Amino acid sequence: MDSRIQSYYQPALLLAQTPCSSIGITDSCGSSSMTHINESQNASEILQLLHNGQVLMVNSRRRNGLIVIKRFHAEFAGPGAAVGGFYDRDCQAAIPVGNLSLVTPESHEDCQKAYLIRRQWIRLMKQITEKTVPQQRVQKILEQFEQYFDTETVNRVSDEAFALLVGILPQTVAMVRRPSIIERRRI
């Protein structure tokens, strides 16, 4: 392997081999109790935890998730997915979706499983973004969210957040979500 490529992947390899306690998990790592961060905490508090490198999991027993806004894109971490740690230190915003509950992993195995689940959520977004027509991307992401969350929850997610998730302009999301409003503006 080229040394330049190896140095690029080295942080990810180290993270995969590092015990939970040394990547920001509190004393609850390995214990039977879980620390909950719930909907009463605002997005700025969640963002602070992510910037500090705290590794958390989206509670898999609730219909909830977290949209992690990066510089040029966004990622959705659904139930069971890891958030924080090395991978989300560069996030610029965090948008809770649903009745958000974040928990600390109980063991190193839970950490690994959560990162695998996060990767599955990223693959789902990749499948959606492979559609070449922007309106189809919007329609597909909206369908995915509406299958899992109620309409009110989906409506609270901004056009900008959906646009960053599937790599299109917010105006395209607005056009697909509310076609009659856009058409009235043209008249």
C-alpha cells in the first residue's frame, strides 16, 4: 500500500482498533447502565458533544435519528448508528429527527456494531444519490423518511437538510415538497 494512502486511512484503522474508553466514551463503557441524551437537550448541546469526540449511539428502540451537517454534505444516522468520535468532529450542525435519544455504547462490540450500522445508513443515502434526476432523489428521500417517521416530523426537517443529504439544491426540494407554492410564485 502506498505510504500516502496508508497515512490517509491510518486514523480510521486506529479508531477501529481502539477501545471505547480511549475514544471519548465515559465510564459507562463496559457497564450495564446507559447515559441518555434526550430531546430536552438542544442541538447546540449535541453539537458540543460531537465536537468533543464523544461517541454515542442513536437509540435503536425509538423512531429517531440525527442529521449530521458537514461542510459540503449531510449524513443521516438512524437508530443504532454511531455518532461522534473521530468522524464527526468536523460537523457544523446537528439536527435531531423524531424523539431523539442518544446513548453511550456499553462495550467495544457495541461501538463496532454502531459504526457498522452508521455505514449502512450512509449506503442507503448513496443509493438514493445514484439517481441522476434531482427530483427523483428528493422523492426517494422523502419516501424513506415518511415510511419511518410521521408526516409532522418529516415536515419539520428543512429543505436545506434534505438537499445536503442527497446532494441537490434546496429549491429542488421545495419544488418537490410543495409544488403548488412554487407554481403560485411564478404567476
